[in-house]
Amino acid sequence: GGIGGNLELVRKYWPQRLGNPPKHMVCGVPAHVDGRMLEIAKAVGARVTNPDRMWHYTEGLHNWLPIWPSHGIRILPGPSSLWLDAWGRRLPPPLFPGFDTMATLAHIMKSGNEHTWFILNPRILKREIALSGSEQNPDLTAMSWWQLAKNRVRGIPGPIKQFLENGSDFVVANDLRTLVDRMNAVIAEKLLDPDAVMAVVQARDREIANAFGKDTQIAAIRAARAYIGDRLSRVVKPHRIPDGAAGPLIAIRLSILTRKTLGGLQTDLDARVLNRFGKPIANLYAAGEVAGFGGGGMHGYRALEGSFLGGCIFSGRVAGRSAARDVG
């Protein structure tokens, strides 16, 4: 229903409010999500509205075992990784891992380069880095609490370990200067200055020793750990990133990952597709993402994470009832 599998269409409709369209993206949806259904409907006079409303992620990885072209996987991050832009500058508060996706996307695209970096260590990787998709979470899809607990205690989850060992976006080193050199090698350009990155890491780590420090990311980590569920399973205790006990240093290159189309075919309240004059087209109904999850853009410009499936179910229900009523 959407356009996330067609990178040229994504660039064509890229909203000006998010800066220039990315030159490089990875696809978080299959190749068949290419906007074809929108074009078919337009050919019979349907009105497409709000095409610049879209939701893309900032934590995309190149899938080391792709299924479709430019196949990307999204990281679902905890709050502890240090997030740097392409030049090694720390993203400003409150743009921390797992916080405001759309505000972070706008900041990154206005910075002049679409890739960013997480800097972390195996302690953070083990607890806080998860991957989107049921196939990337076998310990959850197995529906076994025992299996889940056993896998988390053992070490880095299998799918994460596969990306660490095979993924083109992962860099590992025993010291920060070597890590930065290898990060520059990944992008084949010396955008990162080792001394500057070291200063950012050290400034962050100085706040760890002071329980009353004013670093807002450290404060957010401590606040998250006040909830026992996060403290036990999702958020590590604040610690220095270059911590010998936590293992080597890790950097992860992040790309923009296409995902959801929030605009689409305009419909009335009965899910009937409207033409350019605002009149229903006979026997044509639209539901789900092709209709912007309902009506042609009911989520607005920013949307609320986790609310998209509801729009699909509700608009599908309306369309089904309307079609059944109209055929008698």
C-alpha cells in the first residue's frame, strides 16, 4: 500500500520540513511496497492526498542476509548508547536512542549527512540492542519465558551476534582511536577526528561518577532504571563506555530506514475512495497504508509509535462493511 520500497518515490515526496532527502537509505519494507497501488487508483481518477506525510526510522542497518534490494533492519535501542552525527558531534537532548524518532530524523537530515553512529560496548549491546522483526527475535517468538531468560543470561543474542560478526555497519576495537580509524574506513572518508570523538566520550563519562550530574541522557538512564522491569531486562547501570570490564568498544553505523506512508488515497467515512472533485468512485474502497492508515492521513505529520496497526484494522473493518452494504 505504501511507497517505502521505492526509494525514488520516497525522495520525490520527501517533506521539506525534514531537510533534504537522503542520498542513501535502506528499505525497511519489501520491494513490492512500491506505490503501484496508488498509481493504479490514480489512473481511474482517485485523489492522493498528503504524500509528504511519512514515517522513517533513523536506526537502520544493512541486512547482512538480505531478502529484498537494500534490505534494512531497524535497531530497537535502549537509552545508553552514545549517539553521534556523521562528524562525531553528540546529538542534542532530548534526541537520545529510543526517544523522539521524527525530531531525530529532522535533526539528522538538517545536519548535512544522513548517517550517524552509536558508540557502545558489549555490556550495552547485550542488554539494550534489539532488532525489529519476528525473525530477529526467536527467544520472544518461541513464547517461552525460560528460553528468553536463558538466552539473555548467556550473552549477546544470536541475531545480534550475527550482525556483529557479519554486518557491514559494525566496528569493533580495543581502544577509541583505533575505533574511530575503523569508523572512517567504513565510510571511506575521514569525517571523524579521533581527538574530538574522544573528548565527547570523556565528557559523557565524567557525568557517571556524579549521581547529581546534569547530563540529561545519564539522568534519563537513571530514571528508566527506576522501573524494575527496565532495570532487570532492558537498561544497563550507567557506566563508562571505555570500561575494560565491559569488553571492547563497538561502533554501529546507522542509516535512514524507510517504513510507513502516512498519506495516500483520500476516502470518506465509509472508506470509499474519492476523486479529485471529492466524490466517491463507484466500487472502489481503500484501507490500511494505501489510504494513509485511514482517510488519507489521519495520523497527521508525526503520528504516535505503535498506533499504525489500529488504523489498518479499523479502516479495513469500515471498508468491508461498506462494500458488503453496497453489494446488498
